[in-house]
Amino acid sequence: LPDMSPPRKISGYNVLSHIGEGAHSDIYAVQDPKTKQVWALKHIEINDEKEQRFFEQARREYTIGSKLSHPGIRQLRKFIRHRKKFKVVGASLVMEFIDSTTLDQQLPRTITEAVGIFIQVAEALAQMHQKGYVPADIKPTNVLLMQDGIVKVIDLGQACTTGTIKKRIQGTPGYMAPEQAQRKAIDARTDIFNFGAMMYWVLVREVIPTAMPPSGGDAALMTTRDLEQIPEPTPPHEVDSRLPEPLSQLVIQCVAKDACL
């Protein structure tokens, strides 16, 4: 059997353990041998030209993330290219190490706790929007909950500058905004939709009917007519009567399609 144990060192950092996986990447807990500081390190390998986009994604994540300093956004320290015979064969993204679990694995126990989480995520998004960036992939698995109640938004792999029209359709089923499926300009409204879909899932444990491109890949974009035919989500307070109606209405406003038609 092949050796599945983690490497001993990556980019000069001592590898402590394998802690997760991302888009075409492995994530390790590592330690700086000089300072003894523990970091998280995302490691990407590039074996052919098709995988080059994962390198570019990690580089873009660092470019944007390194310009942010909000306590609710995971801090990024360094981006390292791996070269072999003058050819880039991979990269490492050194990030703030956070010993916590994602929102989908540690759901809030009360409505008050849920609202507290939503406020912190919204504040982190507001800081990104003020800087001119959009993460474009807010969902429960991209929100970490720390023991002291602090929330951290992670994974800026799909982040972009406000107004970007992407070359490929990117998004997550159940959270994707209409303009993502139509490959229109990405802006703060995209995050508001993603955020609303995330709140909906946290409150009622269901994903909303969201825009998804039809079969056929990036060339088959969702039309406005396709979008109009997507059913409206049931207001959360009608699914669970314990939920306050004003909160329910806020969620529905966030995932309204009319702003994109």
C-alpha cells in the first residue's frame, strides 16, 4: 500500500498533522521551526495545465485575503510557489490556524445564538465589501465557530473584486446566487444571497431552491426564464413557528430573485 502519512516538512514548516481537504488541496497543521508558531497550510500540487486554475485560485485567495484584517476573517500569512526545474509544480498557502469546527457541524442551540453568528458573518462581509471584494461562497462549511463565540469566515478561493464577470460558473448548490449561474457581474448582492441561503439552512436545516446552470457545462447558462421558474422558498417562520417573523422576512429578502431578473 502507498504511504498515506503526511510529509515531514513543507516549505520549511514542520508538519504536525493532516487536518482537512479543499479544492484540489490538502490542509495541514504546521509549525514554524524558528518561532514555534502553529499555522494551517494549504498545499496544492499541479500535475498538468488543467490543474493550473487551482494554483491561480490559491494565489487570488492570498492576494485578496492578505489585504483584510477583520477578526472575523481568517488571516493569510504567506503564499509560496513550489518550483522544479524552473517550472511551477505547486503552491502553499500559510494561514491562521483555528482550532474549531464549521457551522454545519456545530449548529446554534438557540435563535439568539444563531442571530449572534449571523451578525458576525455580516460584519466580516461588510469589511470585504468596503475593501472592494466579494467572497462569493458564503455557506455553513465556510464559517468556523470558535470556543469563545468568535466566528471566522474561511476559504476565499472564489473571492473576487466587485463587478467581476467570471470565466467559469462557480457556486454551491443550495447557496448559488442567480448571477453566478448566469455568469453576470459578481457584487455585494451575491454575498447577500449566499448569506441569506446560509441563514435559511441554519434556521430550518433545508437548502432553498437556487439557481443552477443546466447540464452542458459553462456554455449552458441559466436564462432569465429559467430563473423565473425556480420556486420561491417557504418563509422560515412557516416551516418552524418558533422563528420570529421579522427574522424570517429578512432571510427571504436576502434570497429574493427580483433584483437579478
